[in-house]
Amino acid sequence: MRPSALFRIAVVLSLILALPPVVQAASTQAARDLIVATHAAHPKDLPKALQDDATLRQKYAKAHLELARLSSHGDANDPERTVVYNFCRDLVTDALAAPGKTYFQRGRAYDKDATPVMAVLRERFHRTWKDALPLTDASKTEIVTRGNFSAAEGAVLRKHSVLVMDNAGLDAAQLSAVDSMLSLIPSTLHDLGAIGVVEFLGKFPPEIGWWDFFDGKGGEINIFGVRINAATENPFPAGVPAAKTATFCACLAHEVNHIVDAFGVAGNAAWSTRKQALLQAAGNDHLNYLRSMFADGFFAKAPQEYFASIANQWFTDSARTLQLGLAQFDNGRRDPINQALFYGEVYSQGGNSTCFYTTDADGHIKRSDVPLQRDPQGRITALKVNGTLYTFVLDGNGNVTSYTRKGP
């Protein structure tokens, strides 16, 4: 017996209603009204009121998270996105007859001990605003200008489409390092959307979790706030000369390369397969890794740290990382040089050169394009570094069996 037309309509309607919220049109009117009413009721004391009044905080945070869900996961064609974008723009410029400029414009650092709720929500607000509509040069200029971004934070958003969520905590040298690193890493390798510095924000309120805060379009990372001249580190083990780099920059390189790994490497079948093969070959023995200072089994248990950890060395001194791989090869450890060549492969993006980096203790980051040669299978068989040509013989799996060095 064929179903009736009404039955078929009921089935279609039930399927539509059962679709996840991400593909349904949404209204944020109630959330927006609550935010405006809260601001009107607290024209001067909102940060303290949110700390002291749990009921107010719950309602207010819930309203912001509703806007965040729409901007992060709503249907791309939902017209409510434009509504949310315009609401954020108007609230931050006091165009809604309710104070917003006082609370949401950037440049003001909230006390992370006394008013962390406001610090967290101000950064979350800008993530929502940024993600509500596709970024254009015009919208980035509007967000930077109306949001009262500093010149340095504005440059990061304008040039790289990355929001810095730091409660106005990063200084000029740190923001310059962020800008430099993002300028020198090929943008096609990552989809980074936000950089947070949670230590500058204070304790998150119970209504807002880690991913409630960070969630948005593209990847997101959290970095250390340590000042560039306050701490240095040497990411190399014994076997090659030490190289000092700013800890802030090492952390930044590490975290950005988590996104390179999750986006660029994972999105390339050949690279992803090669990474898994390298991890399997190196196994549990810590000496089989470029980052051999960790205990046996570390990368086997935490494979997500493998690619990002090498970044600490690669961005401090890529040439020294290559030398470490060769020194380990000479000592009978064949895995590290294969790992170094894999890093070079990812940063070559299949081209005829790859990116080598240096980062010094003062946070100065430099990149050089190193010429390379490939075999008929497209695998790297030679690198010319600082006038020295390194040639590699590979086996059928692409692993180095021998190498030669020619030049100074």
C-alpha cells in the first residue's frame, strides 16, 4: 500500500525538523535583546556585576554563546549571520542606545583576578564578530577600526585573518613575532583563525568552557605569554651545538604547527601516510627521534605532538635540524634524517625549494628558500644549504640509505 500524500509530507517535515541546528535558520533576537538590556541596566559596573551575580552571569554568558554558535556553526547562507555581524558592530560603537564601547572595544586590559568573566567574554565577542560573515578587506578594516584594535593586533587580523585573544596582554615585540611568523609560514598549510593567551584572561567562569571560548572558523591555538627577552630555550639534544631561541617563539611555532599538522598534513593523503610510517618506524625508542629529549614511548602515546614538537627545532634553526638528523644517521640512527626530510617535504609543498628558518633569542624570525632535487617518485633527494649540497640515496620506501656532502 502506497503512503498517502499527507504521510509523505509528515515524513519530510519530520526529517527537516530532525536536522541538526547547523543547517536550520536561527534567530538570535532573544540573545541580542538580553545583551542590550543587560548593558542598559549596568552602564558602568557590568564587569563587577558579572563576577558577583551568578544568575546574571549565566543568562548573559548563555546569550553570548548563542551568538557564538551561530557564527561558528550556523548555515553559511543564514541571513541571521548578517544580523549578528551588524549587532556586534553596533554594540561595540554604542549605536544601540546601550553601552558597548566601554566594555568591548579593545586596548583595555581587564584585571584577570578581579574581573576575568569580562575579559573572557570580550575576547569571545570579537571571535563571534569576526566569524559571523566571510572576512573581506572591508570587514577586517571595519572590525579593526570600530573595535579599536592596536596597530599590531590589527595588522595580524588584516594580513592573516587571525584574531589575537589576549586581553591586551601581548606586547609590541610579541605581536611583531606573531606577525613575522605568520608572514613566513605558507598560508596554504594552515587554517588558523585565532591565537589565545589564556594566562592573561584569568579563571574561566563555569558557564564558559575552553572550547566555548575558542570555538570558531578555522583552527585555534593557545600560547604562552612569556616575554621574548624573559626566557630562552635550546630545543636540540646533545650531538649538535646548542641554539638559543626565545621561548615565546618556540611555543608559537609549536602551536601553529599543530594546525599545520591538523590541516595541511592531515589534508594530504601522501603526507599523512608518510607521517604514520615514520612514527611506526621510530617506535618507542626516544633516540629514534629528532626530539630525543623525551622519554621512551612519548610520541607513540602522544602522536599529535610529533609534528608540532619538531617545529621547536625547525624554526629555531632548520639547517641545524638537518645536521642533527645527519649526525644521528652517522651514529646508526636512521629515523631522524627521514623525519627532517619529511618536514622539508611539507614545507616545500611539492615545489622545487623548501622553507628553512632561524629564530634568535630576541625573537627575530628569518626564512630562506632552500633549493631541492627530487627523484622520479617526487621524493627529495638533494638539498642545497648555505652552499653545501646534500645528496640522499633512498630505498623503495623513501628512507635514506646513504648520503653525500659536497661544498664548504
